Amino acid sequence: MVKAAVVGGSGYVGGELVRLLLGHPHAELVAVTGNEAAGRQLADLHPNLRGVDMTIGELGDVRDAEVLFLALPNGETMNAIERLPQDRAIVDTSADFRLRDAAEWQAFYKKPHACFERVSDFAYGLPELFRNRIKEARNVAAPGCFATATILALYPLVAEGLCEMAVVNAVTGSSGSGAKAKEKTHHPFRVDSFFAYETFTHRHQPEIRQALRDATGREIDFVFQPHSGPFVRGIFATAVVRLARHLSKADVQAVYRSYYGAERFVRLVEGSANVKWVEGTNFCDVSVDSDGRTAVVTTAVDNLLKGAASQAVQAFNVRNGFDEGAGLPAFGMNP
């Protein structure tokens, strides 16, 4: 058993990490920390975990853990990491150690990086593209939710040199904004709203470009536009791709089967992907269509799971040589 701790266990992603690790056959959850929540019972913050007798601790209470799952907000991990035991493996769900360009980090996150020299210690934790790197890594930077859905939508076409240009429209549920209420996540505002935001400036844009470049050796010409949707969990992405040559629907499907046919957590579906059928799971559903010159690819993930917590656990499994699905839900819910 690997002794694990969750640092930042009071938020949605932290709570999902706790839930998954409590049921993991190869992990023992020995600590959960939370700055403002220290001293409170875990179930006070996450009522779905009633029956678990655990008190939220402070940052120093992770000494017995062999691996630290970090679920701190973007910009906080880089300040906290030097206060953590330096000989422990880390799986980080924040954005702090994803980008390898310091200027790009500062431009998109609006602050200088506090310990950029540590970025090279982390492997980008998208197993479907970087499984071998994760196996050899000490630390893992789990991908962002929009990034996961978009990268998996575009990767096969980019890798084959078939993506001439892409426009990606992606929609997120309200849980992507975190557990603390904000003006645009307040329920009366969000429940019947649908709007675009951060045109050309969303922080997952450079992450998408970097991951696809690293995986394929190719640059991509794309536009990424995020939207806010009136639902709680999920990311739905639609990639409209101008193809480099004529490909029928059957041709595009064959390309995607060649890349994802053996992937456990990528499901190729007919019709359209749907956030409903991935909710509560680590799956990314992918559908493809083509009129010959233009392909339309839709993907759906649970933003808190495949977009964060369960993908972090999947990477942990890969890194430790466990079954890749250990501790992860096998099926979603209906209705």
C-alpha cells in the first residue's frame, strides 16, 4: 500500500481525490489538509463522505505520506511546494507546473512564477499521450479540464498531419469555478446563463498547444473559445477541423480507432459525445464526423474527474505500475 495525502482537500477536486483514494486498492489515505478548514471533520466539508472518521489537518501533517496529491488553487501550489517534504512524490492538479515557458506562464496567469526551476521536475500527466514519460517521472502535473477534452479531440488528426486549422468551442459546468461562490457561479446567475469568456486569453490555450507539440512534433493553428454552461459537472468540446486532404467519415473514424481503440478511458461513440454519460467517470467520450473537407469532433469529460482528480489517480497508477483503472469508477450513472 502506498501512503497518500491530499493537500487542499476542502475544494471540489480535493474532495474527489479523497473519495477516490479511500476506495483505492493500493493506496492508504493518511492525511487530508486544508488551510481554513484545519480542525474540522472531513464530512463537514464533504457530506457525501459521511462515515469517514478523519479530521482536516495542516500542511505539516503530511509527513507519513509517500505521495502527495495537491489540489490547491492555481498560483498557490508554487508557493507551498517548498514547505512540503522534499523527498515525496507529487501529483499536482493545479496549473503551476504544466507550462515550460516562464514568460507564457506570466502572460496567461498574470503573475511571475515563484519557483519555475521546479517545472522540469514534473511530467505532463495525460496518460493517453505521455504514458511512458509518466512511468519514469517522480512528479506529475495533471492536465486541465478544457485541455484534456481539447487535446484528446485533436491529437489523432494533428499527429497524422491532417489538421490544417481548428476552431474549438468548449463549454464547462459551474463546478469548474471551484467551491467558493463567485459572481458568475452564483446559482441564480448561472442556472439559465450561457456565455463565452476569455477570448484568446484562456490559460489552457498554451497548455493545449504545448502538449500537442510535445506529443506530435507539430505546431497547430487553432482558436480556442471557452463558454460557461448552465450545468454543474462536465466539459463538452466541439472541434471543427479543416482537413489537410479529403477524408470521409469512415476515414476519420479509422484514424481515431488507430489511436484510441486500445485506450481504456477513451470511448469512440456514434452521434455526439454527451456530458451526461461521462459524469462520475474517468472516461473521455469522442465522436467524429466529416463531409470530406471538414471534420467535426466532439468530446465530453467530467471536469472534476477525467479533467482533474481521476486523471491524477490514473497517472498515479501508471507511475506506480498498478492497473490503470485501480480505484476509478467503471461506469457512470443513469439517469
